[in-house]
Amino acid sequence: SALLPIALVGEDILKQQAIAVQHFDAALTELAQQMSASMAAAQGVGIAAPQVHSPLALFIMASRPNERYPDAPNMAPVVVVNPHIIHVSSDLVSGEEGCLSVPGQRFIIQRHKTIEVRYQNLQGEWQQAELTDFIARIFQHEFDHLQGITLLERSR
Ligand SMILES: O=C(NO)N[C@@H](Cc1ccccc1)C(=O)O
Ligand SMILES: [Zn+2]
């Protein structure tokens, strides 16, 4: 798939509230494939649609060890559409994060250790899951992007 340019922090698209996905069609699948290729090319473990200049409520989580995150757990890539966070643990964990829209920088960010989430897959089927630790961290980071929030607004 074509590699899409990644928006950099400061661009308006990264400050907006994302729009709910209504059409689970071939165009959505194509966008997800292009996001996945763009994320992989940048050695990312996640990417949100606004980062490729799309206003849709869609992101990809794809944790696996690489040079940027050697301790990342292995998980099959997940396409997350129209996500909701249903419950968050009171336990918070501080950890290091990067952002493809803030190249070359790392920040210590506090996140909920465990979260309960609901989202649709590329076929529009609702999924529910409990996520914890690094995967929960990625979900919260990407979910922030869909609210127009980057880790710059969260770093302490
Ligand atoms: O910029 C993005 N996603 O928006 N990509 C981040 C995702 C991320 C999230 C949380 C912790 C580590 C990494 C990346 O460095 O691959
Ligand atoms: Zn990011």
C-alpha cells in the first residue's frame, strides 16, 4: 500500500475531534492498510487516522519488539474503529512513549494500568476487551489522538 505522509504536531488535523465511521466499506479497509504500511515504515507500534490526515475515528495497535521498543510485547495487529473506554483502573503507571507526530522525542507519560474498551472491527462488529500495561498504553495514546490530544499535552 502507498505510504501516507505523517502529520506533525502543530498541524490542525491533530487538534480535532475525530468523526465516527459509518461506512464499513472497501475504502475503510484500504485506509487501514495504508495506515498499517505507514506505521510499519516508521517502526511504529500504533497509528491513528488523524496522523495520516484522515478525520475518522480509527486507529491501529500493533505491538511487537523493534529498535524503538525492544521490550514491546508481541500482539497481532488490531484495527480499532469507533472506540469507547468503558472503565479505567485507578492504578496509574508511568512509562516512556514516543509519537510519530513528534519525531525523535520520548516522554514519560502516566496512563491507567488497565482499561475496559469497546470498539468495532473493519466489518463493523462490536468487540469488547480488557487491556493492560503496554497495550493499554498504546490504546490510550491512540484514543487521545481521536480527541485531538497528543502526548505533549500529557507529559509532566
Ligand atoms: O504516534 C504513534 N501513535 O499515535 N505511534 C507511537 C505509539 C506508541 C504509543 C504509546 C507508547 C509507545 C508508542 C509509536 O511510537 O509507535
Ligand atoms: Zn501518537
